[in-house]
Amino acid sequence: MNRSRLFYGGIVFALIFLALAVYYAIPGIYHPFTLSPPMESHSTHVVAFLALSAISVIVALVNRRRAVK
């Protein structure tokens, strides 16, 4: 796979996962895919999406363009 595609894909997924982490952190909004009451804040989902966001950033950083000397 092309390195630039992995770089931009990592950035896009990091932003999506970050938005989902913020979404699940806000109480009073219906949160699907939860086992506890859907209107509460879900810290486990927040931590999971933040971890996925961090992994996506690492993937993007590893695959960034290198400076040519």
C-alpha cells in the first residue's frame, strides 16, 4: 500500500475516532452500542476511541514523507 495513502488514512481515522470519543463523553445524548443506560457518559468507550485515535496517529507518523537531502 502507498505510504501517503496510509498517512492520510491515519489522519482521517484519528479525527473520526477523536470525534467519537468526544461524542461518547457527552452525557444526555443517545449513545448506541452501549450496555449501560444510553443517555449517560461512557468512559470505557471514550478511552477505547482515544486509544484508537492514538494508534491512528502513530500509523500516520510512521508513514509520513521523509525529507530528501
